[in-house]
Amino acid sequence: MTDEATDQLLGRFVQAVQSVVPVVSVWAHGSLAGGDYQPGRSDLDLIAILGRACSSEDERRLEGMHRQLSESTTLASELHCSYLVQAEVADLAGVHLRWAHEELMRKPVTPVTRRELHEFGLVLWGEGPGAILPPVTDEQLTDFVVEDLETFWRPSLDHPEWWLRDIWVDLGLLTLARATVTLRTGKLITKREALDVLDQLGAPSEVVEDTRRRRYGDAAPVSDQWLARRADLTLAFLGPAIETTLKRQL
């Protein structure tokens, strides 16, 4: 569910982006499309399909458009959009322009995102994902989830200072829960559903409740002592939990 401010921002974005690059379609995925969107807390995850590759001038204008939106409303800082050229959508390993964290970069569009788009993608403009985006096989989805745990999340545990931050705790725990369900059943679940799965997996209850409160309740100030304890509890759980999840795939 969105609010008026989010709806207005999305409308402004769809109109503005068509004036700077050759847009074929604009879709939403993630929490916004999956019904778990929390205004002011969730990211706005978008995909724009383009009729051709962007020139350097297109990229300059695209960056300017995003910065103008961010200057007009703080909500736009949470708007992230990947730009896929229609002729290149089948390449899972391809990197595409992406606006996120107030800068242009190049990133792949993952099999998880692609599966989300097919299962519950929200069409903001143009044709839907089924008409443009090739489907993701179960094998492709499984391979990506396993690789993500192996090559990104497991090595991240060697940097305990990262885990003092909310974003690492939240994404680390929720990613594990969602990965566990996907590997067991092939299904994708929301972040809200992932919190319940964490309880079933034996995650530290006070950390799970901390994440739940910041996402869905009142986020009260916390002490440095709690941040350190939360990091220790999270790392102590995640290390063995990731290993257990990966061993089940052998």
C-alpha cells in the first residue's frame, strides 16, 4: 500500500523519465509491488526498459533528473531504478545503468528481481514484464541465491564493524530467511513474512523484534551498548545458519 506522497513521486518520475531517455515500460518490484511497502522506510525499487542504450548525454540528463527529484522531496532519495535496454534483457550476467544511493552505477538485474517482476511486478507505464522479460528458471534462481550467500554474505561476516549498522543487520537476517524459503520451496516471500521465518530458524528474538519495530513500529533511540550486543548476537546466529543452509544444497 502506498500513500499520497509516494503516488505523486511515482507519477512525477514516470513523466520525467520519459522526457530524458527512450522508455518502453516502467515497473516496480520489491516491497512496493509485493504489498509490504512502508512509506518513508522502504525503498522504491523500479525497473525502466529502454528502447536503446543510453549515450553519455542521456546519462548526464538522467542523473540530473534524479537529482532534481531528490531536491524536491526527501522521499526520492529512496527511489532506486535500473535501466535495461530491451535488446539486452535476456542476459542475466549483463550490467545495466542503475540509480541508487544518489549516484549512477552499473549493476546486474538479479534473478530474484526478475522472478519478482514475473510473479507480482507492478506496471507503472507501458507493457508488463511478461511481454518483455524472459522468465527465470528454478535452477537459475537457486544458483543465484546460493552464490549470493557464498560470495557476499558469508565473507561479510568477517567485518564485524559493518554489523553495528541497522542496514546490515536487517538485510543480513532477512536475506537468510528469504533464501531459506526460496531454496526449500522455490517461493519468494516478503520481508514481513521473513521475520516470522527468522523466529522459526531460531534467530535471537530480541534482534528480530528490533528489526520488526524499526520497520513496522516506532524506532526509538538505542545505545551503543545495544548496537554492539545486537551485532554479536546477529553474527553468532548468521554464521552457523548460512553454513547450514549452504550444506543442504550439496
